[in-house]
Amino acid sequence: MLSDTERKILRIFWNLHGHEWFRPGLQQLCRLSQRTPGQVKTAVRNLIEKGYIEFQGGRFRVVVAWEPEKVRRTNPWEVIY
């Protein structure tokens, strides 16, 4: 499960660039997410570790644009197809 900051950074990456490789600025990410540079760096590091974004040659790319939805069952005996 992603934290609020990680989710926000992932949405910013996706909305600005989609699946394209890009080189974001730290100040731009801080301004758009309204987070401190330390929070943004930690969130980006966690997104890379969790496999949501890739980092290569100083550029980023979104791999998975959102969290997978969890299926919630009200009845534990209910079969989901």
C-alpha cells in the first residue's frame, strides 16, 4: 500500500508524462506535491523499490500507474468470478 506522498508523486508523474522517460526537477515536484524535498526523495526512492517507477540514466518512467484494487468481500463464503 502506498503512502499519501507516494501516491501523490505517482499521480504527478503519470499526469505529466505518462509512460515516457523524463527528467523531473525536485523543485517542481515539491511545488506540485506541496511536500518537502526530503519527503519527495523518500517517496521516489520507495516507488522505485516497489516497482511503480523505473530510474535509468537520470530519467524516470512510470511502470504501474496506480495501485491494484483489493477485492473486499462482505461474505467470506461468497465466490468472486
